[in-house]
Amino acid sequence: MSPDISSMHIRGKAGLAVNRPVESVPTGWVWVPLNSIARQETGHTPSRSHPEWWGGDIPWIGIRDARLHHGGVIHDTLQTTNTLGLANSSARLLPKGTVCLSRTASVGYVTIMGREMATSQDFVTWTCSEALLPEFLVKALIAEGEGLRKFGKGTTHTTIYFPEIRALHICLPPLAEQKRIVAKLDTLNAKSVRARTDLARIETLVSRYKQAVLSKAFSGELTSADAAEQNRDGAIGHPPHWRQMQLGEIADIKSGITLGKKRKPDEQLLELPYLRVANVQRGWLDLREMKTIEVTAREAEALILRAGDVLMNEGGDRDKLGRGWVWDGQIADCIHQNHVFRVRLTSGTVPPRFLSYYANEFGQKHFFDEGKQTTNLASISKSKLSAMQVPVPPFEEAKEIVRHIESAFAMIDRLAAEARRALELVGKLDEAILAKAFRGELVAQDENDGSAQRLLERIRGARAAAPKVARRRRRR
């Protein structure tokens, strides 16, 4: 075998392989070298040192273009070249219908040229003969998915080299069957796209549903029929038996330890874990990466968090001010840094989660309006945080509101999780359908189609009988 053609045998996932596999094929199908039924080429990049070779009416496909148009037809590109660019490089103007595969940098992007175009050297291209539908070749390449990397070399940056490309074989059905397979896959793909779109919308709806639940909760509608009736006719308010109080009236608010504090050489210090802004998210705590700090026993006594403390961020991006959640004692002897406020509610006022749900949704306007902006960061002072108005229902009613919120959120989260699982299943279904297509099981076979082998023989015979003068067009 020529050294320009790989001698390796690599079986792909679906209808492609490096060199011919030995297994049987569906009736009428045949394994053939891809470059025997499609002219294989590559592209080139005109020199960037010559700006006059760039900008023109010839679309030039780069990796970003292929990523944007993966699986489809490309008509326009982010960059263009011109006749000078082609004349002074190895780039070629390729015909409409040419199939492009990214073979290096980002392996696996596939597209069809919607008009005459050129490509960079990151691609291998095939201009299909009458034996092979370009759309069928695209489906075959997409069916391989990440498996295309098996044909390449390199771990960090995989490249499919030309010895393997020249040895590529495709499992070829009769032309009529190719058309039926492409049509069926297009129909199923359209349904898959609609399903993906609908399922992806659920994440947006989840946020809206949770906002609606919180609006009803903090207007009293979840626990008071009178409040629900009142809010139908006007702006959302609170039931008359609720109090409106400043946060500082119902809680002790404390800033945390300052990092980099100078210490006396003889100070006895304890090493404790502490919460940073990154740990305190909106509605949850991210405790995967915890850091420690040395503090005195007195500082530790003042700063160690207790279960039920509400945490709120003091600094960061303006829209992140006040973001937080409730500490449940997940880590023993944990403290907080000075960019995180600890809010310890007075017993019998409101449950910690009531405050945190309220602050994360309706406290945001207060934080945004009262926050102080510097060049890079925003912050809110303890006094401004203390002034935040909080609705205070009777304690038992507040507990009932939290139960309503968490019950509704749990149901919404279950639906969202089911949607995510369904989205994963759609992806697996797509893979299964493609695999079925290239096993010859997706569409019915028709004995009137003939065989791919006979089609190839007719094409070879027609080429052999063609006048030799036709080759003059290849002279340059």
C-alpha cells in the first residue's frame, strides 16, 4: 500500500471506516473508498501579510463558519478572499454542493457549500460524483460524532491526517435509498429540533414560575383569601395584619473577618474555614471549595456561624449584592469574611428562609438602589442593609408561607429535572436513529433500486467511454 495511504484499519461508529471492514453490509450496499466516488481536496489561507488578498466576493470558510453552520448549508462566511488570494495561495474555488469537514483544531464540523467557495487548510473537502449524495455524506460524517477523532491522532489537539483521509471508506447504498434515508433523517431531525426548542424553553419558564410563586407568597395570597382578592384590583401589597419593618429591627447584622489582617507574633491563632462571596450563591451555598484563615479565639467566638444564620453578599457585581442563602451548619466552626454579611434573626420574627427568599427576589431593588459603585465593584454598607424593609407576618403564617414556597419549588424543580432528562434522551435518540440509518434499518429497501455496486460499474464504464478531450479542463 502507498505510504500516502494509511494501512491501519479503524472501524467507525456508523457508515465510515479507515480501510475496508470485513463485516457484511445491508443488501445492495457496498463498502467503497470515499475518494473513488468524491474528489477529495483541502484548502489554504492566503497570506495575512497581503491585505489586498482579502475582502472580495469569494466566501472563505474558517472553523467559526463551520461551527455556525454545522450540519447545514453555508452561503455566507465571516471572511472573504478574492481572485488575487486564490492566485497566490493553494486555496481553490470549489463548486456548490462540496462537503467540508474540519479535520484539525476542532474536529468534526460538517457543512455543505451553498455556492462556490474556498476553505482554509483546516478542512478536507469532497466534491461528490453522481454515485453519492452530498447530503448523505454529511449524515454519514455527523453519525460518527466524536468517533471521528478515532481516525485522527493527538490527544489535546486531534488532527485527522491525509493518509487516513485517503483511506476512508463509506458504506454506500443505492442512490434511491440514499435519497430516502436523507429525507427520513431530515423529517426526524425537524421533530428533534422542535422537541429540543420546547424542552430548552422550560428553563426560562422555571424562573418565571418561581417568580410567580414568590409574588403570591409575599403578597399574602398563598395564605390569605382577602389578600388574593385585594391584589386582583390593584398593585401587590401586604395583608393589613402584616407588619413592615426594617431588617435591622428584627435581626443582628454582622460583617466578617478581613483577609490579610496583621497579627502580633505572639498571638495564639486558630485555623478555621470561612465563607467567601463565591460560596454564597442566590438560593444555595457552594461549599465545594473552602478556604481557611487564622483567627484569634475571640474573633472565632464572634464570627462562628450558627444554623439559621442568613448570609448576604456585601460586595461584587451590582446585580449580585445581597445574594445569599441560609446556613444550616454544614461545616463545623465556619466563619465568614468581611464581604459576606451574617444576618441573625431575632427569635419569633420570621423564619430564616422566609427572609432569604424575600431578599433574593424582592430585596434586589433595595440592594441595587442603595449599593455604592466603585470602578470595578459594588458594595452595600451595613447601615443600608439594615434599612431594608421586610414584610413580617405572624410567625406561624410565615412558616406556612415557606412551606408553600418550598412545596411549589420542589414540584417545579422535578418538572425541570424531567425536562433535562428528556433533553438528554433526545440526544441519545438522535444517535440511535443515525446508527439505525447506516445499518440499513431506517427506511424500507426496494429491490427496484438495484445495487450500489452496479451503479458504480455503470459510472466507471461511462467515465472510461468519455472523450479524452474532457480532461483538458484540468490543465492550469
